[in-house]
Amino acid sequence: MPEVTLVMVKKSLGYRGNNMGFFEWLFGTQKPDLTKMTKVQLEKLGRKYGIELDRRLKKDKLIKQVQKQIKKGK
């Protein structure tokens, strides 16, 4: 039986990053960097928090709307 390594697990899960953030990514405790997300990703995240975003707006406005909603949800 082949030995399963952390590298094999990360590749099979599609993780692309350093070892420090792997477990946070795996268990969902890492905060997403909203500035690196696309408008479509921001829209999906907004839906998780109960808001519908207008992708015609600039990305920074979408980020502000999502951040506001996330703070409300806490």
C-alpha cells in the first residue's frame, strides 16, 4: 500500500499555497482575502451572507458591501 503524504493530499484537494495556511484552508478557519477574489466569487460569497451584489459596480464597492454584511452577521 502506498504511503499518503501531505503533498499528495494537498494536490488531490486542489490546494495551492504554503504549508502554514493549509489547515486553515482545509478546515475553513482562514479569512478570505476579498481583494484577490473576482467579482463572480464576491457575488457567491455575498449570497452566502444573504445579499445579492450588482457586478456592474466597481470591485471595491462590492468588497465594502460584503464586508458590511459579514460584520452584521457576527
